[in-house]
Amino acid sequence: MYTSLLNVKQAISVERKLIDYLKTYIDHESERLQDVKRFYAKVSDLHTELYKGPATAMANPLVAFTLIKRLHSEWLNVVHSNEAQENTQGWLSAFFTDTSGDKRKPSVRGRLQNNLPVS
């Protein structure tokens, strides 16, 4: 396969941008993972201290209320994280769209398709 130096230079540029976007994505996901770890520690501590016996937890209405609240909101935020979706969408849109406003200029995806062989 013959590839001109210009195509190789363009491919290097595309990969450099991809690496930058991937680094940003990893940083954002690392921050989100720290939030998940804090949530785990909080819930884990609650189960260690408050829920030693079911009678203790059931006797206190405040504990029962916080349990129901946590199950209906906080756990849903962990499972269906908007932040995770935003990080993924941000990475994909940054990489696969052209933000320069020049419609004649192909997107990074187009440049990748032009530079990489399709099997």
C-alpha cells in the first residue's frame, strides 16, 4: 500500500487529537469514579454502623427515610449517571465532529476514513 507523506502527516495529526480527547475523557471519568468511591464508602459505613441489626434500623424513622431516599435517588444516579453519559458524548462529539465551522473541511472521522484502509 502506497501512502503519501501528506497522508501520514494527516494521520499523525488525527491520532494526536484522538490522544488529547482520550486523555480528557479519562480525566473526567476518573473524577466520576472518585464520586462513586465516596458514595460506596458512605453506604458501606452506614451498613457497618446503622444496620447491624434490622430492629435498630426499623425503630428509627429517620434511618428508614434516608434508606428509601437513597434507594430512589442516589442509587439511580450511580446506575444511570448523567455525568458518565455527558463524558462519553463529549468525547465522541469532540472527536467525530468538526468544530471549526468550515463545512468544506472534513471531520476527524472523515480524515480517519480517508487515511485508514477499510477491510
